[in-house]
Amino acid sequence: MNDVVHDFTADPLAWRPYLTPVVLDDATLAQRAALQETPSNTKISDYVLVLAHDPESLGQRTPLFNGIMYGRGGLSRAERELGATAASVVNRCIYCVSVHAGRYIGLAKQPDVIAAVFDGTETALGARDQAIVGYATRLALNPPQATGDDVRALRAAGLSELEILDLTLSVAVFGWANRLMHPLGEAIRPREA
């Protein structure tokens, strides 16, 4: 049975690494230090444990990621997740799509917005969501495609300068994260309990 997932979903998926993750009990002092600040307050994921093979990079990555996705002020957490989802759809990162689409739905209670992102009908969304998804999509596809017109559309939809910056950073960090995750593992269906 092939457990690899190839289609977008907001359902929870697992991630199977191609490299053996660092075993927390066997981690070096440098690896343990880099693992101190995880992206969420849950268990340390296999992805982060794979990244711990390069503790210096992980030590820089995690505070950057946390600041962009969980920082206070600016764009709402749900809208950061929407930007991350749109970028991950463009980059075909099935695992990241499932995580961030699920978080958006949990926060915003709007599964129809995610369905529109998945099927390419975001033009049917409200002006704010449409502007966010359109900008995130163009920025993820090819940064020069995101133009002043996109920024004007974001402003017209009510986004402040700080919110536009937060959206830009969310999309940018997922351009990086998606491309890093692809060669390190794959999205799979979770094992039945």
C-alpha cells in the first residue's frame, strides 16, 4: 500500500524523513541548544530533528520562523496561515499545506476559503482573502510577478503596511521551508492507531 500523499488536504498528515532524525537522548550539546526553541509548544517534530543535524542553521531558523509566524501585532495568525497555505500550494509541499490549511481552518473557521485555494477559485472570495491569496500566489510563483498593483490591492482590502510586511515574510519563509522540506522527506497518511 502506498501511503505517500500527492493531493492537497487540510486533514492531518505525517511526514516521513529520508534521513534519520537526531535522537533527542543522543543529541550533542549544540543540537540540544538549537532544539530549545521549537516552532510550537508540542513535541519536537521529526522535521526539526532532521534539521538538528546542522545545529547552527537550526539555531537561526527557529527564532526566525517563530517571529514570522507567531509574532504579535500586524497580520492575524489566521491570515499568516492563509499566506503560508497559498505559498505551499504553489510550491506543492503537501505536508505544509495540510498543516497550515488545518491551522487556518481551526483559527478562522472558514474551510470554504481553503477549498477555494485548493481548486483555484479564490476570485470568489471576499476582497481581503482574495488579495492575500493572490499576492501570496504571485510572490511564491515568481517574486517579480508580485507588483505594486498587488500591494495596492492589499491596501484597498484594508491591510496595513505592517500586515503587508507580515504576509510577505510568511510567504517568503515558506518559499524557503517548502524547498527545504521536499528533499528531506515526504507527506504520508498517518498510521492508524
